Amino acid sequence: MSEPRELLRVTDIEVRYGAIRALKGVSFTVGEGEVVALLGANGAGKTTTQKTISGMLRPAVGSITFEGRRIDGIPAHELIGLGICHVPEGRHVFPRMTVHENLEMGAFRFKRVDSADLERVLELFPRLRERIKQQAGTLSGGEQQMLAIGRALMGKPRLLLLDEPSMGLAPLIVAQIFEIVREINTTGVTVLVVEQNAAQALTLADRGYVLETGEIVLEGTGRELLADDRIRAAYLGEEIAAS
Amino acid sequence: MHALIQGIILGILTAGVYALMASGQTLIFGIMKVVNLAQGAMVILGAYLAFQLFTSFGIDPFLAIPITTVALFVVGVLVQLLFLRPLRSDDRSELSLLVTFAVALLLEGIMSVIWSTSDRSINTHYANSSWTVFGYQITLVRLWAFLLSLFALGLLYLLLNRTRFGRAIRASVQNPESATLLGVQSERVSAIGFGLGAATAAAAGSVYGLLYPFNSGSHYDLISRLLSIVILGGLGSVGGAVIGALVISVSSAIVASAISPIWSEMTFFIVLLLVLLVRPRGLFGTAARGAI
């Protein structure tokens, strides 16, 4: 298989919260059409990395390029115009807006809503169609996650940043959501997913990076990482010593 | 019984005007988490502008509203850009109390210089006319004021719920982070939101000037009522502000007619305390964010 064209390149970024260095020089790339997973424990810097890519945080050092164009420093509300869409952790839907209004907000960067996009999202998430007039705050956790992803798709993303899509959801729903992410990916959307649920993420991902206290300590294809003893011990909950 | 019903009618009509003032205040809070202590002063500024347009050019205070709302919209946007935007977002809520109080004092000073501190009132030819319906007296001005407030609130509702920009405002209120990630420019929404809040103050000010005599210091009394209303309704909820205005004006009108007008002022605060004891977030408030 030929190397995919590079879409995103993160080079040596350092992000500080006051005196704390949350990222200590992180570098990685995401190729066009790939699904790349960022793995790691709580506080490793996964979310910080995504927030920096989507412009919510500024790197103190380092650079981020998207299609060869420097994007660190561009304010968050402009990045979506380039096709970078971030679904932050915790299902941030607009609770007192209907499902339909939430989806319309997803297309905010366009002057009008593309009805073909809306139809595609509703086909992907039939549950949202059933609840189209319902207030988003009344949806279940899984439905809210679907809405958050669907809303992002309304912005016609080229790169979708997903932060912990499985958080707090039942295994069955998680499997469903990952299946949908795979489907989204086959339509040409590149995905950078942050997960604690390493097993799920790695079966989906072409490649993965493992973060530990603000540094990348391991990288490889999804399959390589799944087979890696350190990963199995740390994230898949297997007792290496016992085996 | 007659006096009681008369009181209730008066309370409902008055509520419309308060609802309009308070809707702007709660909108500003919802968008920016700023408690705008200058809202009362902006209402009084609107009243003075209407007064001036009436005395100098004979423009009816109701017809002056398109002019005064535009003027106050500009004032609101300037206040946001000059005084509130520079505040750091971490402590904007706390500091905004001081900043908007300073704005209130600044407006009060300017108004005292231009219009002196003596009481003004807008005396249109219809100021004292009233209708009698089934033996109940309905003052024409109050009825118009009520209808106008409903109309203005209706416009605000349509703007928030039926337009792309309104959706962006509501999205920013409900989840600022997500709204930004979807391309909403929060600075712009804040500036226009503050402008809209001030514009509602201007519309209400025209009406206020018709109903009551006012002077440059009247805003202290107004802001305490407005704060009671928005807190009662739930900070950030426009619908709550309307209900809050109704509850508070009707109950104080009832107290005024059934017990004594002396107690009616205090009713505002007693109702507020009672509601907060049962529902600390107000009637329609949500734990963390506004409810529009």
C-alpha cells in the first residue's frame, strides 16, 4: 500500500498550562483518509493535543500544518472553514435546542443548510431522525454522542477530531458508534480519534500513537499496537506477568 | 374584590414593561455571564432620549422607539467592546459587576449634566386618557406599553429562534465551546448580544418615561427590581424573565390594593426570597448555563 498523502503534521508542539508542561514536544502525522488513534491514560495529553489542533489552545513551541499550511495561531472559529471539525469530549450538544437545530448549527459555517448533508447524517443515525424535534438535552448519552458526531458532519469536515467518543457509553452503543466512524471514514473523512478504550480504537485505526505524560512513547499500526505487550498491559487490562 | 381585580390588571400591564427590560438583562447574562448593572441606567437613558425627541421635535415616544433602540444598540456594542472585552475571561463575571456599575455611574453623570437631576416626565396628549371596561379602568398608555412590550418580546423571540444569528446566540449561551468550534465568533456574538440587551432597554425606556416621572438617579430603583426579576426567573432565561416580571408585578399590585401601597415595594423582594428558598436557581434557571 502506498503512503497516503499527508494531511496533518504536528511538529514538536509544547503546550503549557501556567508552569505545567502538558505537552513536551509532541510530533506525529495524519495522512489523508486515515484513521489515527491517540492513546494514553488520563492526563497523558491526548485531549490537550486535540484542543491545540482545533485552535482552542496555542502551542508555546512547535508548529501544526494542515495540507502544508501553518494553522497554529488561527483562531478556533476559523479552523472549521478549512474543514477541521472537533467533537470535544463529553458530548457537547446544545441541550435546549432541538436535534434539528443542533444539526443546523453544525452547518453554521455555510450560509444555508445543505439538505443532502442533512439527509446523509440522518441515514447514518436513524435514531436522530426519530428524535428530530426533541430537545437535545432529553436524549440518552449514546444519542447525544451520535448528535455531536452528526453535527460535526454537517460542517463537511475533511479532518474529524473525535475526543473519547466511547466515554460513559454501554459497550453495545460504543460498538455502534465505532462502526459509524468507520463508515464516515470510508466516505473520505480523515479521523483523529482520542481514546482510553484502546482495544476499540485500535481495531478501527490504521495507525496509533501512545502518549504518556505529554510525550509520544510508542507508535505503530493498529495491529502492531494491539499486539504490543506494553499496550496490552497498560491499556487492555491484561496481566503480562501472569501469562 | 373590585380593587383586587383592578390591581391584577394593573400588575399584568406593568409586567410587560418590566419583562422587556429584564429580557435584555437576562440575555446579556446568558451570553456573557455578565450581570449588567447598567441596564437600569440604559433604560433611563432611553427615557431621556424619548423625552428629548418628544419635547424638541414632537416625536411620539412610541414612534421614537426605532431611533432610540438603534442609538442604545450602538451604546451597548461600545460598552462591550471598550469595557468588557478587555476583561480576562476567567474573572469576567466578577469584574463585570464593577465595570457595569461604573458604566451606570458614568451614564448617570452624563444624564445629570445634559438633563439636570430634576424629575422629567413625557406628557403626551393621551397621557391621562383611559378606558373603562366592565367598570375596570384601563389606562391607555399602560395598555399601549403592554402591547408594545409584547411586540418587542415577540421580535426578540423570532430573532433568537428563527434566524441563523439567533441560533448562534443561543448556541453560545448553551455551550460556548461547541459554538466556537462550529465557527461562531464569540466576540461578535457578545458585542451584538450586549447591543440587543441595550436596545430592549431603549424600547422599555420610551415606555417607562410615559408611565413614570424619572430623573438621572432613577436607575438605582430600577436595577434592584430588574435583578429581582431576572434572578426570580432564572438568570439567562428570557422566558423566565417574562414570568418573573408577571409574578413580581402582579403580586406587588395585589399587595398594594389589598393591604397597602407601602408594602408593595417590599413585595418584590419578599417574593424573590420565597422563591429562592424553594428553588435556588430561580424558576427557569439551569445549574450552570442560561436557558434560552
